[in-house]
Amino acid sequence: METTNPRVSKREFISRVATRSGLPIRVVNEVYESLLGELKGAVSCGEAVVLTSFGRFYRQDHKGHKVRFGKSNIDDYVVLKFSASSSFNRRLGGNEHDISPETYGAIEDADEFDSVTEDRGLRAAS
């Protein structure tokens, strides 16, 4: 038996954001389009977009390769990548209220440290 994940369309997503924020759908749609346009522009220029407590969008270059059953080649190409923040991943996996205030504070501190090191081009030791 195959299970499918429910999907939220762009229209439904914008409608939900409008309901949650109390803003008109037209305004939320303009913000949505502007946000995606800015994200695409920044990443296209090679910038990484870091949204604290959410994640990081960045471009990743891929080397072209030969097609296995053909005579043509696939040229080098670029893809958009997303890496969720550790705090977002933790919130996704369970009830946010199960985390003690001390642990939650440590998570936020770690995310801020990650953000600062990314801004400076540094990487924390693993």
C-alpha cells in the first residue's frame, strides 16, 4: 500500500498565511512573490541566504557528465539547495513544549553561533 504526503498548493499556502497574519490575500501574494524573487536573485549571484532559526538557501554547482546510453553530454549545471537549521529540525520532529527552557536557550545560542560563523565564512569544528 502506497502512502502519499499531502501537498499544499501555492494558492492554499498564501491563503493560510493571509488567515494567520490577518493580511489581505493580495498583500500576502505580493510579499510571497517578492520574497521568492529576492531569494532567487541572491542565490543566483552566489550569495547564501540565511534565515535564522529556519535554514540556509544556497547554490551548488554540479559537474556535467556523459549520458550513459547516448552520445550527448550534460553540461555543468547549478541547483538550489536548502539546509534546515538544527533548531528547526528539532521542532519538526516533536512537540516544541517537550524541550526544557534551558535546552531551548542552548539551541538558540547554537543557532546564533552558526549564523555568525556562516556570516564570517567560518565553520564550527565537528
